[in-house]
Amino acid sequence: MSKSALWTKDETLAAFRLYCHTPFGRLHQSNPEIIALAKIIGRTPSAVGMKACNFAGLDPQHQARGVKGLPNRSHLEKEIWDRFSADSESVAAEAEEAYVQLLNRDKKEPIEKFQIPDGPTESEQSVRVRRVQGFFRQAVLVSYEYRCALTGLGVPSLLNASHIVPWSIDEHKRADPRNGLCLNVLHDRAFDRGWISFDEGFQMLVSPKLETAELGSLKEVLSGQVGRSLRIPDRFAPDREAMAYHRQIIFQR
């Protein structure tokens, strides 16, 4: 079934979620997730795929390669993109909630109840945190094609979505994939502890404090990778200001 009515806010948020969670080459009408969402909201898979692709036209990286999206892009799409750039946590929570509400639309028993209340209870806040963390991890790993940006390791269970500016420092950046790197568990922990960072050209730096630290063979492993370059993804490249913060504040000089 298809419909010509204007897209609702929840439908547009669900399409934005698809854009962030799906490899760009799979935003097409044959993707099972796109087919499933299309069936739920009563639109064609082609319409859902094009709606998700419209967000690519708002992404500066895609714009630089000439991707413009459809000419009749809605104001709501730009509003969501701009709000996500300013406050990723809130928009990520809204997008996840919208998706669940759409899934629950015709179900007698809801898949999962989730509200964004004015004064969240502890359990509701826990759900929100889990949702935001899940949104961030999926968006980062998809952008890096499920491979470590430093070593190329492609085992998802050994990969983490590393925050550049820590979760506790800036809540507005918590779900922004541009504030993330896909790193294997070893380099993720080293990055989190400030043993390594990356310079303006995204080449690996190693803390001089490794010389006096009792890290055994880890010191040799990390020191042998000085100057190694990060692989920059085609979408949601690491934010240079966030990386500068990491070098200045987190990195153990």
C-alpha cells in the first residue's frame, strides 16, 4: 500500500534513523528493513529509501561529492538534521522512540514502552541511555563499515564505538557519530585512557608517559604504531574540534 499524504514527524525521524543506521549503498527498496518500515507506515519501499537518502543531501561530506537528494526536500528534514548537529542525544532518543511507536502502531502488546518524560524516573532514564548508546554505536560502526579505523580489524564483537569527547563531558555530542571512532577493544581502551590520540592529520600519537608506565608488551605495541593514519569514513568523519579537545584534555602529554 502507498499513500501521498505528507510525512509525519515520527515517519521522518524513522527515516533519519534508517539513514544513520544503514550503509549508504543499502538505502534502496530491496533492503528488508526499508521494506518492513514501508509496510508499517503504508508507503512504498522506494519512497522510504528516497526519504532516507534525502538526509545524505544535508550531510556536508556527501554534498562535497555532489549528492543533493531530491529537490523537494521538506523543511522537517533540515530541521531534524540541524537539531541533531546541535543536540544529538535528544534527536537520537526521539528517533528511536518514533521508530518503536511506529512498530507498535497496530500491535495489541507493545514491543517496548518508552517515553521521554519531563522528569524521567530511573527506569525511563535507563531506557533512554540505552537507546542513545545503541543509536551511537550502530551509526559509528556502519560509517566505518564494521572495521577498526586504525587496524582494519573486521570482527564486530571486538569493535567499540569510541567517544572522542567523553560521554560525561558534553551531553549534546553523546549520539553524534562525528564524535566517534570505530576502534578495536585494545585501541579503544588506550584512546579512552589517553595513552593514544591523533594529530591534525589523524595520525596516531602515543603518550610519552608510556616510557615510565608499567604496561609490559603493550608499550611496544602502541609505540610501534606512531604515525599510523586513521581511515576516514565517507560519512560522519571525526569532528576535528572534538579531536583537538581529546589531544588537549584527555591525551596524557
